[in-house]
Amino acid sequence: MLVLLPPSEGKAASGKGAPLKPEELSLPGLAEARQAVLDELVELCQADEEKARGVLGLSEGLRGEVAKNAELRTAGARPAGEIYTGVLYDALDLASLDAAAKRRAAKSLLVFSGLWGAVRVTDRIPSYRCSMGVKLPGLGALNAYWRGVMADVLPEAAGQGLVLDLRSSAYASAWKPKGEVAGRTATVRVLHSQLVDGVEKRSVVSHFNKATKGRIVRDLLRTGASPASPAELVEALRGLGYAVEAEAPAKAGKAWQLDVVVTEIH
């Protein structure tokens, strides 16, 4: 099983560990593209703080993120699973998993990134600020830039098993599973169900959508569940207590959409 995750806008501090070693990152097929993004981002942030802030879409209060990007090559690096924070990662809580679950996380989780393309949670990276929605002056829109590179690399990373796609739309645009891979891909939507005047009303949640997705991944890792297909994933999630609704796609080569229905949001 391969689980595709979005990153978090907020990130933990890099710390004082050894600096980034790009050649040690997973998915070596992305190495050249990563270097190109890193080079332009660092150069931009070193040369013109105001221009960099505009390109990155940063408010005045986030001016310090530009200086952080300027030092990416020499800043301390930590496992990506420690760098990424936020609602999904708080719910996932990788640090508290047992050793077996952490090994499963290292093998199955892939975090998409505007700067790195995609990394494993064990890959050591510095803290940075560069979303997939950024348009760099030289390379252009990063989601389009990564799309061509990902098309060659990600199908191999997906292997022959289930692909659980939990990315937000901005990061999903960088790689869309196609053909046979799409047929064994499942996306998840979280719906909040509540009774209003005796009638069920459902709404898509945002903040709590991330928390639920984090809990889903955590439960799959914690229990060692290893569904090999979207249909098996539905049964696994139901076995873990989730209310899941799903239908097989009408056409082959299309991803499944799973609706996880919650009555409480937390």
C-alpha cells in the first residue's frame, strides 16, 4: 500500500542536525528536478527578499520564511515526519507509533511537496516554505513543473498494490494516477452527517477532514492492515469502525471515491 499525503504549511524548526544531503532522498528519479527547484528558490530568497515574499505569497508576518529558504543548503535537516506538523500530522502522531507501525510508515507514506516533489517520512529535509501553488520566475508553476517528472517516477513507486490518495487538490494536480494504477487508487472524502429538523444533512468538512484522514492512516499503520485493493480498503476501514460508503467506478482505469461519514467532528 502506498499512501499519498499533502505536506503542511506550518513546519517544525530544522534543528541542529547535519544539513540536507539531496543524494540520499528517496525517489532518485526526482533528483534533477529537486535540484533545479532548490537552486532557484535559494537564489531568489538570497537575492531579493521582497520579490521572494511576493512569489511565495507570504504576508509581512512571515517574512522570516524567506531567510529560512535562503539557508536551505546549510540548515539542519530532520526526518520529514518530524518536519511536517499541522492537523493531519498531529492526528497521525508518528512519534507515538510502535516500532512495527513506524516501519510500515517508512515504507508506505509519501508526502508531496512543492520543493521536493515527494519524500518519504524518513527522508531528512530542512524546514522550508514553498507550496505547490507557487510560480517560480524561471521554472513556472510548480504543479505543472512536477507533473511531467512525476509521470515517469510515481507509477514505479506505486508498485502493484493499493494507492490511498489523501492529498489536497493542489498537490493532487502534480500527479494523477492513470490507467491500471488509477484502477487500484482510492481517494477519501470526509462528510459530516447531522440531523436538522429530523432530516439528515451532510456537509464536507475542511479542518476536521485533515484530522480524520490522519486518524485513518494511523489506524491502518497501527493495526498492520494491508488492503490490496480499494474494495479491501473499504472492508478494512469498516472493520476499524469507520462508516464508509463507496461504489466501484463505472469505467475501468478510474479511481474509487470513498466517503467516510462522521457524526462528530474533533
